[in-house]
Amino acid sequence: MAFISSGYDPKEPMKNRVTDIGPRKYDEFYPPVIAKNKGKWLYHEILEPGILVHVAESGDEVYTIRCGGARLMSTSLIREICEIAEKHCDGYLRFTTRNNIEFMVDDKGKVDALKKDLSARKFAGGSYKFPIGGTGAGITNIVHTQGWIHCHTPATDASGTVKATMDEVFSDFQNMRLPAPLRISMACCLNMCGAVHCSDIAILGYHRKPPMLDHEWLDKLCEIPLAIAACPTGAIKPAKIEVKGQEVKSVAVKNERCMFCGNCYTMCPSMPLSDKEGDGIVLMAGGKVSNRISMPKFSKVVVGFLPNNTPRWPEMTDAIKKMVEAYAADARKYERLGEWAERIGWERFFEKCELEFTHHLIDDFRDPAYYTWRQSSQFKF
Amino acid sequence: MAFISSGYDPKEPMKNRVTDIGPRKYDEFYPPVIAKNKGKWLYHEILEPGILVHVAESGDEVYTIRCGGARLMSTSLIREICEIAEKHCDGYLRFTTRNNIEFMVDDKGKVDALKKDLSARKFAGGSYKFPIGGTGAGITNIVHTQGWIHCHTPATDASGTVKATMDEVFSDFQNMRLPAPLRISMACCLNMCGAVHCSDIAILGYHRKPPMLDHEWLDKLCEIPLAIAACPTGAIKPAKIEVKGQEVKSVAVKNERCMFCGNCYTMCPSMPLSDKEGDGIVLMAGGKVSNRISMPKFSKVVVGFLPNNTPRWPEMTDAIKKMVEAYAADARKYERLGEWAERIGWERFFEKCELEFTHHLIDDFRDPAYYTWRQSSQFKF
Amino acid sequence: MKHATPLIDQLETGPWPSFVSDMKHQAEKRAKNEENIEFQIPQDVVEDLLGILELSFNDGTTHWKHGGIVGVFGYGGGVIGRYCDQPGNFPGVAHFHTMRVAQPGGKFYTSKYLKEICDLWDLRGSGITNMHGSTGDIIFLGTTTPQLEEIFFELTHNMNQDLGGSGSNLRTPADCIGQARCEYACYDTQALCYDLTQEYQDELHRPAFPYKFKFKFDGCPNGCVASIARADMSFIGTWKDDIKVDQEAVAAYVGGEFAPNAGAHSGRDWGAFDIQKEVVALCPSECIKYEDGKLAINNRECVRCMHCINVMPRALRIGDERGLSILAGAKAPILDGAQMGSLVVPFVKAEEPYDEIKEIVEGIWDWWMEEGKNRERLGELMKRQGLQKLLEVLNIKPDARHVQEPRSNPYIFWKEDEVEGGWERDIDEYRKHHQR
Amino acid sequence: MKHATPLIDQLETGPWPSFVSDMKHQAEKRAKNEENIEFQIPQDVVEDLLGILELSFNDGTTHWKHGGIVGVFGYGGGVIGRYCDQPGNFPGVAHFHTMRVAQPGGKFYTSKYLKEICDLWDLRGSGITNMHGSTGDIIFLGTTTPQLEEIFFELTHNMNQDLGGSGSNLRTPADCIGQARCEYACYDTQALCYDLTQEYQDELHRPAFPYKFKFKFDGCPNGCVASIARADMSFIGTWKDDIKVDQEAVAAYVGGEFAPNAGAHSGRDWGAFDIQKEVVALCPSECIKYEDGKLAINNRECVRCMHCINVMPRALRIGDERGLSILAGAKAPILDGAQMGSLVVPFVKAEEPYDEIKEIVEGIWDWWMEEGKNRERLGELMKRQGLQKLLEVLNIKPDARHVQEPRSNPYIFWKEDEVEGGWERDIDEYRKHHQR
Ligand code: SRM
Ligand code: SRM
Ligand code: SRM
Ligand code: SRM
Ligand code: SF4
Ligand code: SF4
Ligand code: SF4
Ligand code: SF4
Ligand code: SF4
Ligand code: SF4
Ligand code: SF4
Ligand code: SF4
């Protein structure tokens, strides 16, 4: 089709150029009830899963209906969201920090129609478009990353693992039976876009094979010193290699020192790691971000590896389900998953979740590893 | 005086040689009541500070009187101990793991005379020879090291700091008013003979000046590679130096990288550190060894430096006294000093103990340092 | 559909919204093109995207290559280049760059704005987005190089909208909903987020840093934007004075009139609310008493963890002397292990024009730009040079609040000027009193 | 006195036993020599020792030099050489070596034995000792080189007594008093300590290790010999079955008949014993209940911390299925920071001839001697190669009890044989599906 110019003139890029204007200002988009009562909210209540009311000093109320969403979203779906917002909410809406969609109305009377409308909408394949839930002591949306849909370093898919998991724990998205909120997060490689390292349960893509070396191209496509410097364990050394009778500059990798972080590949496309059998999932658990009761905690590795059994990763969802159920059955009210594991002891955590403890879960990375070993005669048989 | 031979013949060292016989066997030295009831003790009671009774299944009892002792001890004093043991205890006695002396009798009737005898004995200077105490929730003897009396690396004296401290906290040696046992330990350099790193309060000798370099002698008296390898921070490099017009092999020290550990001096006598103004005391607190309630803990540095103000180290004893009193006043029954500090928060610890927090107390040694910083918005104003 | 996708089709089942259904619907819509859009990139882009995803589901590897340098003139960020490694089979996604569109504070939108966004993106891109990226931006997922400047021009000229960050820049700052709809907010997260974003537009668009840098703004210690886990600087609301207590409302909770924790636990019968067990006993600093029907908080000992307030929002309210704590250095695990933010400024007021806060931001940047190595995050520099170094640079008096516990190793690196008599000594003088 | 000692004289005052008074008395006694001993080292040795100590109190530095290699024939340890750096002013201590005399288990003595020791040391040394050294030995403090063999000869021939360890050897093992006089002991610390000491005499006397190595034996988790802080291998007694409860005695505690914690807190009025507060609430695993006058322990959850037993020794007793836990790697801070022992063997029975325990000891040594660098402690090797390596070497199945918490970084060093398909891959094959 024909090229449509926006008005931009490549020959004079600076002409009329507008830069550094930043995002749109937040208050342009506030619904009136928010604009009016900002900073003057008195309290809130979760009326049912996914439905909140906030009450202001003025007596005003705002009702929020929170819906799950696959954050990988087409413009068609966004247009449908806009249509709903226009129909019920004067055209206002927001997204949460965990990629849920929030529709707000200023009157209790408007809630039911909105609720009914949202619940009725389904995709052709049968899944909900706008499942209501994600509040309180339940499981909300999974924050995640790109995976096979866009990134060059993933060890698994993001949207796929998330869909598989959310289907499995869906009832907890629409319920609040857990002892506390349970946050699941997903990152498709160690770069951990999304910082899943402080999540109740974290799904992490992980490689297990050292990089392949595309010697013929390495020096042409990469800055060898940068590739060498990228390796946190110093596993990469410069090397001269014979390729098709010609000596070329390249690198050698000491495979036993490799921890498969992929940082070299980020710096050098001639060192790919990806592999069907090598790549898969690490599960972590027990992290949290809030300062509530206990301080924030890092997640701990609880399953060293699970294969990429597409399209549904059954081993992964099974292990997650076990954790969720053991936690639901055993933890105390208000107790986050990590607080529970620490209270009962990690030896009991593995037992109750029916997960196997393997040597891979013992920290051996640098000096701090030592502090995770058990320096006490206190333990449970 | 004339040389008296033991029978050893330096020309034939192997003649009649007896080796590898180990220590005397423990049961040769058990008092009869111990030998009889070993492994069959039912319970014990602390009758008064320093006096314990243990009751056996057989109904037998053993009464123990524990006395403090400077572990730096002359044969005269040991002979006096023997004399007491013979007079009251059939010649049996023992030492505790913290260098106290224990006299045991098998009959309550024998306790009073022994007690009176011990309490009456004093040194010429007026101090007790055998103060009774050191049990229960009080302060017992200070385990310590050699200091200026024998070692080549100390940054302070051991027996002197201990005497100064025990005089100051003496009433707590003879009382059990504290919330839990409070263990003070002393080590005269970072080698920490005695492992003071897990003590309620630790007195530690510390240098603060990098080694001097005796270039003229260095290569003659030391193995330069060993000296270089000894440095944990890699501060030492080989160097050629001109001394009196002659080039000699020696080393250079990057002073800013030095943490004054003295390990180089251990390996090389031509790198002395000791200095009147540089050397002094670090105080640590909050460690413990027992697995009771909480797991063992490392002590933390709470005073970065105090000078060697001989003969009584008043700044040091003052800081110790403040900690003891704040702890006594504020901690709960059974709570060790470190448990208390953690419960109230270290910010309160410094406040209540009237100690100043300085930048020196923030960990900056290697990766684990990071985990000691505050990764939370939880703190007290 | 151009490609058979039996594996990912399986992801159309199940209750959770299916991105596959959504994309297939989008692909169909593009194919039909009922609105007669003059698509500026291949019409079958979504079909090829589905196809390449199916391929990955089959062979367990990604089919995207490194980006190369693409972007808009004068900016060092906002665009992530991307090419597929099977352009022959999937020409629609041969070039498939993303653009990061800076989201508004609190992620509030009008449908008007969003539809403009959709119009632009249907015309010039794949029509697929991430709502939102992990940092917070709207992600335009997939377009070709020639479209980048066109999109930027339309965004800035027609929509008053800029790109977000990428590269060794300040990244798009993000905030929790805060005062807009939350009674716990201790400062106006949106106002501060916006102010700093505007103040530092240059840092956001032109790479001058050793590596990426992120700001996140949590209105209170509940941490709803997870700043402590994923921002080089986390701004976490807090207060200094007393929690406000409404004893009547406390009684209403105790009496069962109000649901504890605003009803967050209503999916199970946890029994009657037990204020002793659920509030008093769980306070981490044990500073709450409930006696004779009255709740008393020893505020001096409170660590502002939010628990009691979360449980009884109608009875307890944050204090009035409000501000925020600044923590620094959070980051993902590469290279040395993940870090959470470490407390640097226990308390600062958040009042326009935020000069005190900007001074801290700039102090941190000056240090990091001076001392940071290439690709060294602030947290890594802090690890390498020490928290006390940062405090020194910022002229902040170190304080026990900066640490969870004091050091347990005594390896203090004294400086020469801290030690009486300095370090220079004369070995010959020493030897007079200490023979070899 | 030969030297004026005004500074240290000040340490004669105060209630605590004065080592200065003791040494001055000893100096006088030697000077008088009423028993006409033919002192084999200078008669005024103690006077010079006091003099040199006064010098250090004055100038704030030590006056002792490195040792050099002195010892007894065939042994690589047991003697620490020492020379003073002012031999002119203090000739009595010009040579001033220490000898380490291995202490008996539990440090029980008869006066007969101690007097023999004193006789020997008055004749051939300074008459000054450490009772005891930090490792546990009796320390003979100060003699000359020619006396070393003489003392050794007399010890071994006349006193059936050997030297202790020093150097890169097994060091003199030490134990708590244990079953000899303690109701908490879960195994016979003296028996095991003695057995291993005798078994490993060669390792104790002849340096074959990378560095020093220490055993310590605690009869129970109270840790009275502090093994977890200062032994390369700590043997800590524990049990597997149930704590034995005598409900009548519990009632006696509750009723105030028995003093809690055996009277250890009697120096203050802590009020009446509150079993709920003092026992139930303090149990770290919250596994105790006290209801209707009965104490119930959920033993499966007990972590055997000893607290409840310590508080009520007449009511609670350790279980019957006894043994010990082995922890490895404790050490002082040089070089890398102090370490406590890490759990390696959760439970092993302590029954003669202790074969299972010896197998573990030897497995550890084999590994350390193979892999340890010069002057690398076991704990440092464990840090360098990882706990799982040690477990692998010992053929111990890793178990969640080995860790306080699982790793929080995901940096797992997979081995090639653990990964399906191995590591070798063909880049050309890969490029068929992934173009450059
Ligand atoms: C909407 C949202 C903020 C936003 O700007 O978008 C939000 C909104 C609220 N949060 Fe949150 N939180 C939001 C993400 C978070 C996050 C971030 C995350 O998960 O990535 C956290 C940190 C989680 C963690 O610790 O790992 C978070 C930890 C909390 C907590 C502490 C919970 C705890 O037990 O530790 C509270 C307090 C509570 O639940 O009572 C809280 C409380 C609240 C309240 C009750 C605040 C209020 O008075 O309005 C809001 C409704 C809670 C609910 O949904 O049950 N919010 N909240 C986010 C909704 C995400 C979603 O779609 O599910
Ligand atoms: C005699 C001695 C063992 C020996 O082989 O010599 C010993 C003997 C007893 N200890 Fe101990 N402990 C001895 C050093 C230790 C040490 C080691 C140390 O301090 O270096 C510890 C570890 C301290 C630490 O954690 O830092 C130690 C931690 C305990 C504990 C745990 C205390 C706590 O609150 O954490 C108990 C239990 C108790 O006190 O109820 C205990 C209990 C006992 C009992 C009650 C055991 C018994 O039933 O006989 C003994 C009398 C206690 C008393 O004196 O109050 N013993 N005890 C040691 C006396 C040292 C001294 O002269 O003062
Ligand atoms: C798009 C996004 C993921 C997503 O699906 O949402 C993303 C995508 C990428 N991130 Fe990220 N990061 C994204 C948020 C994050 C976050 C989360 C956050 O900002 O809150 C983190 C963790 C927090 C942090 O900054 O530490 C994150 C930590 C990384 C890292 C590791 C940095 C580190 O210091 O450890 C890398 C590696 C790098 O920089 O080379 C990385 C690198 C990348 C690259 C550019 C891959 C690369 O190596 O060049 C990814 C491009 C993917 C693609 O082609 O689409 N990304 N990245 C997120 C940005 C969207 C947005 O602007 O809203
Ligand atoms: C005599 C004694 C101190 C005392 O006054 O009691 C002692 C004295 C010395 N120790 Fe020690 N250590 C003594 C128990 C300890 C202990 C405590 C223990 O064994 O329970 C430790 C801490 C535990 C440990 O082993 O880690 C200890 C950790 C050290 C270290 C640091 C080792 C490390 O790995 O961190 C050194 C440095 C070295 O080996 O070079 C050291 C070195 C030394 C040297 C040999 C000095 C040297 O660098 O050559 C000291 C000789 C002093 C002298 O001239 O008298 N000493 N040393 C203790 C031995 C007496 C005995 O046999 O009973
Ligand atoms: S986590 Fe890794 S693979 Fe996933 S989007 Fe981020 S950089 Fe790409
Ligand atoms: S994957 Fe990571 S550890 Fe392995 S060689 Fe590359 S940079 Fe080094
Ligand atoms: S602590 Fe240091 S100075 Fe003191 S005896 Fe041990 S090695 Fe010597
Ligand atoms: S004192 Fe320690 S840190 Fe300083 S140079 Fe010597 S070995 Fe290195
Ligand atoms: S962080 Fe605090 S202020 Fe912000 S939305 Fe969450 S609860 Fe409200
Ligand atoms: S906010 Fe937290 S610390 Fe403060 S009183 Fe409430 S529960 Fe306690
Ligand atoms: S460690 Fe245990 S067994 Fe040994 S003396 Fe102490 S309390 Fe008794
Ligand atoms: S020994 Fe400790 S853990 Fe076990 S029941 Fe008693 S107090 Fe609880």
C-alpha cells in the first residue's frame, strides 16, 4: 500500500521537531470522581472478588471493577475496552500495575450492568475476555515478559506459560480464600524483566547449555572484548580458531564455569544458547515486595528445572498448583507464602508441597551462598 | 644452674622415644561420684550464684562451686588450687570451657566450709583469688587470648583488658539478675584465637595502620610470594626498592586497600603493623553460640575504635557497662543480648546503649555486605 | 490463516483470556480490513507472528534476533530493534521493532486517547501491544524501520505524547495509583512521578549513563508498584507522627460490623475477627495494645509496616507528617544476583518543587556517572564501593537505620586522615624499639 | 623487683583475680627459691615478663617476635616459638616458647597430676601457664629451646602425657563436660573426643593438612564448648524421638515449687513463673501447648533448641534415640570473614567404635587434602567449591535440612551429564533454523 507521511521530512529531521514532552499528564485522564476526591479517600472495601468501593471524605464513592487481561493485547481488544468504558464509565478506565483493567463507576447502581456486560464477553475460543477478580487474598494477574513472541534471549515462552498457569489457578483469581495475596510472576530469561525475584511464586526461563560459538562470524558480528567482559564467571577467553582452513579471531568458553546466564549472547549474537532440551523453567517461591509485617524477601529456587512441554507446561502448572494448595491448607491468615515457609521451615515446605529437594537448590554462587546453609543444630526431622 | 637431663639423648632422639600417646584418659580424673553417676544425671539446680547441685538417678548429688580465675596462672596458684581440692574434694577439680575452676563435693555438708575457704583467699594486692560465681543469667569469665604477654601480632593486651572489664562487671559475676547469660570474649587481633565472633560482647584488638616495610631485610627474612599471597585484599605487590644505594627485592603496599588484618605480618616479620596510636579496640555485640530459641548469631561491630588507654581502658569498660545496663534494663527474661537488639532494632540498640553509630559500622566487605543494609521501609524514627 | 498453529491453538481453551484468540481475531480483522486502512506494514503481520510463535512452541527456541541500532533521530531510547531469523517463511515479521510509549501516571486513560493510539498503531504497526510493559510503558509490538519516525512524529505532534526510555537512559518512571484512589498514600505519587519525568526528559532520551536507571513511586510501604524490587531509586511513602485511631471504628471491627482487611479474606470462613491474634500479635514491632476495648499504639516503636492499618482501614489512618523514604539500588539478577533497594534517605518531605529530592537524585547520578563502569547498575556500584561511600557523596550522616544490622566482620577500612599520626612511619625509628 | 611496673601494678586493685599479683608473687617465689629448685631457665624470667609487659602498657605495642621453627623431634606441632625484641633489657625472656600440653576430656584433674605438671614446669620453664588455651590445651608459657625435648621426654615417660596440636595439624580436640555431670548430654562427649584423639594421633602430630583442623564436641544444642563457632568439625548432640514429659513436675513448676531454669534467674524478681509466656510462647517452632494443666509437645515439629528443657529440667528430658549432628567449617575471620559450622550430617548415632563418624571425618579430610590450597581452612574450601560438593564427596543425599533456605539466585551450574543431549551442538545445524 502507499506510504502515508505523518508530515515528517527525513531530509530535515529537525524541522518542526517536537521532543522531550514526556507522557500525558495524569490529571487529564482522571475520572471526575477521582479528580474531585484525590487525596481525600477515607477507606475502601472489597465487595466481592474483583469489585472494590472507595469512600471519600466528601461521601463520594467510586466503584472499581477489576478484570484480568492478557497484557499481549490487540487494538481490537483495546477498542472493545474503550467501548465498555464509554458505555458504563464516561470513557474512563485504567490499568493496574499488574496489567489488570479497571473500570470505575461513581454509583453503586451502575455496578451490576457493568459486571454483567463484562462477564458476558468471551473470545471465539471460549475464554473470558474480561474475567472479574484479582483482588484481596487471591491470585491476581501474572506480570510477565516477552518470551517467544518478541525477545531474542528467552528460554521459554511468556504468554504461553502465563495462560497455562492462569487457567490452572483461575478459581483463585475469582476467589479470596487464600491466607494472603499470592503473586505469581514470570520472566523468560535471567534478565528478569519484571523483576520476578520477589514474588510469592516466580516462573523463570532458564538455559542449561553453554553458548554455541559461531566462529566464522564471531569477530565480524561482535566486539570480542565486550563478549569476554560480559561473562560474570570469567568463562570466556579470546581464542584463535581455524575455520575452513583460515585462522580467525574468536573466543573459547570454559563450559564447566558457565552458568548459562546468556549475558554473552546479549553482547554477541554469535554465541546463541537456546536449545530445545537445554531450555526450560525454574520455579522460585517465597518472595514478597510489601513491607507488611515482614520485610521484603527474595524468592528462592524450589524447582531446579522443568521442561518446555508446550503448549501447556503440565509439570510446571502441577508444581505451582501443589504449592498453592499446600499454602492454602496450611498457612495462617495474613501469612504470605514466604512467611509460611520460614515459619514451618523449608524442610517442611518441600514435604508439604511434595516437591523434591535436589542439590541444585543449595546456593553455591559467590560468598553470600554460605549464609544460606544451615548454621545451627535446629532442624526438623 | 646445672643442666638436668630428663633422660633424653639428643644424639639418639629415637631411643626409648614415646610418642602419640595422646592426653590422659578422662576417667582417670573423674571424682568417684562422677564416675558412678555418669550418664545418669537427672537434673540440676543453681543454689546460689556459683553453686550448683546435680542430682543423679541413684539419688547421689554433686555440689559444684565455680570460681573465677585469671587463666594466666602461676604454678603457685595451681598448687594452691590443688591444696584446696585436697582439703575439700579428695583432690579432684576441673576447669570449665571458660577457664573457671570447679570444685566438686558429694555432700551438701561440705559446701559451706569450701565456700568460706575460697572466699577468704586474696592476693596481696587485694583481689580475690577464687571469687565464686559465673553461673546462670549473669556474666561469667571472659575467654581470651595472649595479648602483649606472649604474641607477636596483638593490637592490644588480653589479660589487661579482661581484668579491667571483669572488675567493672564483677557484681554480675556474682549475681544472676540479667535476662539471660551474657558472654564476654576477648581476642587481641583479627586472628581471633578464641573465636569471639559469636559472643554477646566481644573485645577485639585491631590495627589501623598498614604495615611498615623493612625493605632492607624483607627479602632476607621473608618469602615474598607468601607475603603477597597472604593479603586478602590483594594490596601487596612485588617491588624493587633502592636501599642505601642498592636495589633490593621487596614489596609495595597499596595502603588504601589495606584493612589492617595483619596476615602479611604473620607471614613476614619485615612488615610490622603495631603502633601506639593506630592500635586499639573494636567492640562487637549480639552474638551467641547456643541454639536455644534462636539460632547461633555472629557478633556485630558496635564500636569502631577505642584507644589503648592502659592500664584500664576506661572508654572500653564504659561502653561495655552501658551495653550491660541497657540490656539488663530492657531485655525480656531468657532474651540474649543479640535477640534483644534484633527485637528492638539496632537503631534502638545504639540509642539505648548511648553508643554512636558511625560509618565504620556499615559493612563494606565483599558481596555479603549488601545483605546487612536495610532493604525495607521498616525502621524506627 | 496463513500458518497452521495446532499447538498454540490449544491455548484458546480454558477460562483465562486467550492471547491466541485475540491475535487470531486481529489477524482476521486485518485480512478483512473492513475499514480500508492503508496498512503501512504487511497486512499479514499478525499471521506471521502467530506462525513464528507456533514454530517456537514446536522447536522450543526463539526465532528473534538481536536488534541492531534503530531509533528516532536525536533519541537514544524508546525503540527496541528486532528481526526474525526466518524472514523467508515469515516476511511479515522480518522487521519487527517495538516502540515504548510513555504511559500516564497511575495508568488512567480516556477512551478517546486510547482510540487515537489504536488508530495510529493499526495504520503504522502490527496492531499488537503490551498493555503494559514491565517498566510501565505502552509497548507497540512490531513495526518496520521506516515507520519509526512517522509514529514518533504523529505521537508528538498529534497526541502530545512522547516515547519512553530504553538504553543507558533514565527509564520511564512508574507509580502506584496512590492518592488518586487510595487512602494509604503518604504523598502524591503521580505528581512527583510526573515532575521528575518532566525535569529529567534529557536523561530519559539521551544516553549519558553507564546503564539503565529506573524510578518508581510507591505511595506507602505496601509497595503496589514494587519499587523496592525493581527501581534504582524507590520512593516509598511513609509518615513520622502517630497513626490516627478511631476507637469507635475499632469497636466496630471487634464487634464484627466491619469486615477485617476490607473484606480481602472473605473467600473463606476464618472465624470471628480476633483483634488480639490478627492485629496485636502480628505487629512486627509489638507496639500495639488492645485493653479494655481500646487500641493503643506506641508510635515511637512503630515501623510503619501498614499491617494494622490494612486490617482496619476504617479505624486506623496514616499519620499527618507525611513524606517518603528513598531506597536505592534495586535490580534484576544479572550479573551478580538480584538486589532490593537499600535505605538511603529515611525521610524526606514530598513537596513541590521537590528540590530536596532532586538534589539527592542528582547527587546519586553524579557519583554513578563518575564512578560507574560501563553496564554497571547503581546497585552494583553501591556493592563495589559501599553504602557509606554513597552516603558520604550525598552528605548524609550514617545512622543505624541505614543498616539491618551492623557489620559482623571487623574489616574496617580506616582512612589515613581518621587515624591519629597518619600512616607514614619510619621503620628505622620502629626498629630502635623493636629489634629484628 | 627488677623492673618498676607502675602501670600494670594498677591492675592489682579491683575484685577480679589479678594476674599481676599472681605473677609478682611467682617472681618473688622464684627469687627466694625456698625449695632450692635448679631452675633450668633464668630465675628472673617472670620479672622480665612483667617488665616487658609494662613496656607494652607504656608504648602500646607488643615486644614479641615471630617464632621460627622450634619443636620436638618428629612432631610438627605442640610448640610455638617466641623471642622478645628487647633481649638486652629482658634477657630472661629472650627465648620464650610455649608448649601445648593436651588437656584431658572435660578438663577433670587430680591434684596429684597437676602438681606433677607444676614440678616439671617450675624446673624447666617459667612456672607461668594458661589454664587453659583457647583450643583447650594446658599452655606452658615460656621456656628455652634446649628444654623442649627434656619437657617432652618427661611428659611422655613420667606422666603418660602427650603434647597437643599446632601447625597444619589436627588440633587438640575439646569437649563439654557432657554426661560426666550434665543431664542434657545426648552422647558421651568425653568418650568420642578421646577415641578420635587417639585414633588420629598421627594427624595431630605430623602436619599433612593444608592448614589447622579442629574437632569440638558439644553434648547438646546448648553448645557449652562453642563448637559451632570454632571447630572445623562440630559434633553436637541431639535426639530423634520425643522429649520425655513428667506432668507432675510440670505442675510443680507451674505451682512455683521448682525454680524455673534451675534457678538461673534468681538474681531478680521476675514475678511468678508463667509457663505460657516463658515456655509455650518462646518455643521457636511453636510446637508446645499447655492446656488443662497438661503440657503437650508436637515432637515432629520440635527443632530441639533445648529451651523448654532448660526452663524445666525436672519436668522435661531429652529423648532416648540419641546421637549427634555434624556441622563443618567453622573458623575465625581470617581471611574471608568468620564462619559458623554448616550442617552436613543431620543425625548419626554415637556408638563405639564410631566407624560411621570416622568415615565422615576421613571423607572430609580426603577431599580437603586433595582440593584445599595452602592455608585454606575447610570452611573456605566449602565456600569455594560449595556445600553440595562436600555432600557429593561424602555421598550424602542433599536435603532441605542442609540449608536455612534454598538459593535465591537461579545461577545453577548444571553439569553436562545432567542435561539431555549434552552440551556439544553443531552451530551449522543450528543456523539451518536460525539465520544470522
Ligand atoms: C491496583 C493496585 C495499584 C495500582 O497502582 O495499580 C493495588 C491496589 C491496592 N492495593 Fe496493592 N495494588 C496493586 C499492586 C500491588 C503490588 C505489586 C505487585 O504485586 O506487583 C503489591 C506488592 C505485592 C508483594 O508484596 O509481593 C501490593 C501489595 C499490597 C498490600 C500488601 C499485601 C500483603 O499482604 O503483603 C496491600 C494491603 C492489603 O492487601 O491489605 C495492598 C492494598 C491495596 C489496596 C487495598 C489499596 C487501597 O486502599 O486502595 C488496593 C486494592 C487491593 C486489592 O486489589 O486487593 N497492596 N499491591 C495494584 C493492583 C495489581 C493487580 O492488578 O492485582
Ligand atoms: C561448665 C560448662 C561446661 C564445661 O564443660 O565446662 C557449662 C555448664 C552448664 N551449662 Fe553451659 N556451660 C559452659 C559453657 C557454655 C557455653 C560456652 C561459652 O560461653 O563459651 C555456652 C554457649 C554460650 C553462648 O550461647 O554464647 C553455654 C550455653 C548454655 C546454655 C544456653 C544459654 C542461652 O540462654 O543461650 C545453657 C542452658 C541454660 O543456661 O539454661 C547451658 C546450661 C548449662 C548447664 C546448666 C548444664 C547442666 O545441666 O549442667 C551447666 C551449668 C550452667 C551454668 O553455669 O549456669 N549452657 N554454656 C561451661 C561453663 C563456662 C563457665 O565457666 O562459665
Ligand atoms: C519490554 C520489557 C519486557 C516486557 O515484556 O515488558 C523488557 C524487554 C527487554 N529487556 Fe528488560 N524489559 C522490560 C522491563 C525490565 C524490568 C522491569 C522494570 O523495569 O520494572 C527489568 C528488571 C528491573 C531492572 O531494571 O533491573 C528488566 C531487566 C532487564 C535486564 C537486566 C538488567 C540488570 O541490570 O540486571 C536486561 C539485560 C540488559 O540490559 O542487557 C534487559 C534487557 C531487555 C531487552 C532489551 C533484551 C536485551 O537484552 O536487549 C528486552 C527486549 C525484549 C523485546 O524484544 O521486546 N532487561 N527489564 C520491559 C520494558 C517495557 C517497558 O518499557 O515498560
Ligand atoms: C594460644 C592460643 C591463644 C590463647 O591464648 O589461648 C593461640 C595462639 C595463637 N594463634 Fe590461635 N591460638 C589459640 C586458639 C585459637 C582459636 C580458638 C580455638 O581453637 O577454639 C582460634 C579460632 C578458631 C579457629 O581455628 O578458627 C584461633 C585462630 C587463629 C588464627 C586464625 C585462623 C583462621 O583460619 O582464621 C591464627 C592465624 C594463623 O593460623 O596464622 C592463629 C594463630 C595463632 C598464633 C600461632 C600466632 C601466629 O600467627 O603464629 C598464636 C600464638 C600466640 C602465642 O605466641 O602464644 N590462631 N586460635 C590458642 C591455642 C591454645 C591451645 O592450644 O589451647
Ligand atoms: S526476561 Fe529475558 S527473554 Fe524475557 S523479555 Fe526480558 S530480556 Fe527478553
Ligand atoms: S552464558 Fe553467561 S556464564 Fe555462560 S559463557 Fe555466557 S556470559 Fe559466561
Ligand atoms: S588473637 Fe592474634 S594476637 Fe591474640 S593470641 Fe591469637 S594470634 Fe596472637
Ligand atoms: S595488613 Fe592485611 S590487608 Fe593490609 S597489607 Fe597486610 S595482609 Fe593486606
Ligand atoms: S502503595 Fe500504598 S498508596 Fe500506593 S496504591 Fe498501594 S496501598 Fe495505596
Ligand atoms: S503499622 Fe505495623 S509496626 Fe506500626 S503499629 Fe501497625 S502493625 Fe505495628
Ligand atoms: S553442651 Fe549440653 S551436654 Fe554439654 S555441658 Fe552444655 S548443656 Fe550439658
Ligand atoms: S526443644 Fe525447643 S523447639 Fe523443641 S519443644 Fe522445646 S522449646 Fe520447642
